[in-house]
Amino acid sequence: VWASVPGGWHEKLGGCVRFLCTAVLLIVTVYWPYFLTAESQVQGITLNFFNPTQFRQLVLVLGPFTLFVPCLMLWATRSSGPIRRTWLLACCLLPAVLFLFLLTMAAVALETTEMEVSFSRWVSAPFALMIVGGSLVMLVVLAVRINSVENRLGDQRLPTLFSVLLTAVGLGLILMPEVFYVTDYFHSRMNTLFKFYYQGWLMIGLGSSFGVAICLSERGFRRTLASLSAVLLAACLVFAPAAAGAKTSLDNLDLDAMAHLGPDQRSMMCWIQEHVPSGTRVLEAVGSSYDADSNRFSTFTGRPTLLGWPGHEVQWRGSHHAEYSAGRADVSKLIFSGGGPSEIARALSDWNIHFVIVGPRERRLVKIDGAREALWWGV
């Protein structure tokens, strides 16, 4: 948008502001029904005092981009001219300021013992902040110079500028969790980290790959670095099939998500889909996060159960979780293992439960025996 708006920087800035306002208005309009019912678990913003990213972790996350970004920088310097020492100094200034800011805030906000832990961790692992912050400043400098000076790129000017800015935004998203994170249910930076990294990884990949592709047609060091980047990318591609083989059984590949279920469970699910009206509550044992055996019937039939994954429900429901989930786990326990016939009948009626699933997981969790099954038949 900046490059497409004619005139000086005042006109360009005005065009960008108008574009952003229009985009935000459209986004809010489209998502307004969601915003009306959204319940955020955000509790505030917290500075990252204790968990700097280790250098080896940064390299593993960025993978081939550790060479892709330098390729883009080398190509961009052709349009901006030589980089002066003052710009190189600026690249060191931002991460240094952020580093000192975190240490200063730690000294002000933390007690002595916590402050010592914060200092020792950051002093031993400042490299992610320094490298990502310095690269971000360098790309911003290159973008400004590409846009402001006459260059030798010709038709490649706008694609180069777009790639540099896209990569800079991606690095900015990687940098943010180094400085702060959103305080949530877990009180750690885990959710902030992977949500920012998802977007940042895609942007860096899309932007910096342009530099590799263009440098492959060059000569000298640019081509050598681009070739090494391509080799590194090819080596990283092994991860996808290796991960698939480690996490799945390659002997019985099937697009049917129910193929791994036993015939009894499949038959019961098909019967429920055919004979049980949509919206009818079907009780299963309370689920557990990331357990593929839990809540199978509600998942595959679309009929609601009483309580699914409590650990995720509390994240989705926020402050209303206690109200929404009150009594559900207790009722499930009462029906499966604790109550008598009259109590079970009352619970089924009060919670509008029409069917109770007794599958392998229920038998394993509550150890259902013949006496318990006989009691159910008396309800």
C-alpha cells in the first residue's frame, strides 16, 4: 500500500491509515457475531522476565530460514546501496534497548531472589533477542532505503520491498514473545509463543524464500548462500514423512477417521446417527485432553455429551466455565459408579440424558462389573 500510493510520505502514510481502518472495519463487521459471545481468557500482559528462548531452540524453530533471511538481505542491499556503519549500529540498538529494559523492569518489579534468577537466565541466553531484533531493524532499514532511493532492481523493486516487509513483520512476531506474553489460564507464555510463531513462521517463509529464488540466478557469494539454503530446506523436508511415520501407523492408511474403531463401536455410532435425533444428549465418561479414546461418540455422531475435555472447556468458556460446568462431572460419576437406581433416574431426568454409553473407556475408568450393569437395568 505504501509503495502504491503516489506522493510524499505524508500521502503514503495517509493511504496506509485509510487502508488499515477499512480493513479493521470489515474484519469487525464479519466477526461481530463471534465478538458478541466471545469469552476471552486474557488476564493481562506480562513481561518475559524468566524464559528467554535458547539459541538452539530458535535455530530449530526457524530451520532453513536461518539462511533464507540473509539471502533476502543480500539481495535487498543491491537496491539500497552499501549499508553504513550507523545503520549497523541501529541494528544493535533495538535488541540492546529491549534487553536493558527487561533487566531494569526485573530489578524494579521482582524481589531479590527472583531478580537474580531473571538476570542469570537473560545474561546466559540473550542471543535470540539480539539476532531477531537486529535482523528486524536491518530489514526495516532496507525497506526504507528501497522505497526512498533510486535503485537498480527495475521490475523487481516492488516484489523485493514486499518480501522485505513481510519478512520483517514475521520477525516482529517472533520477537514479541521474547519481551512480553499474554497472561492466560496457564500463566505462562506457551499460548502466546506458539500462536505468534505460527503466523511469524509463515510470513518469514513466504517473504525470505523470494530472496533465495532470486539469488540462485546470481553469481558469487549470493548464489553460494542460496544453494546452501536450498540444500538445508531439502534436508528439513525429511521431517514431514518422518513425523507421519512416528505418529501414525503406516500399515493401514485410510481417510476414514472411524477406520481404527472396533466393529461394535462403529455399529453403535451408525445406529445413533440413524435413530437418535440431533441434539439428543448421549452420556459418555468425562473426557481428558489429547486422549483420542475419550468422547468418541459425541465426536463422530454429533450428539452432545455432558462434559468433554474439562481442561479445554475452561479455556473456551473463561470466567463462565464454573457456571456452565457446575455439577456435570459429579453427575457423570454418580451415573457410572456412585448412585442407586432412584438417584440415577433423577439425574438422567434432570440433565435430559436419553442414552448412556458403556464402552471400553467407561469400563476401564470406572471398572463396571455385572452388579453395576444389573443396577442400571433396574432404572
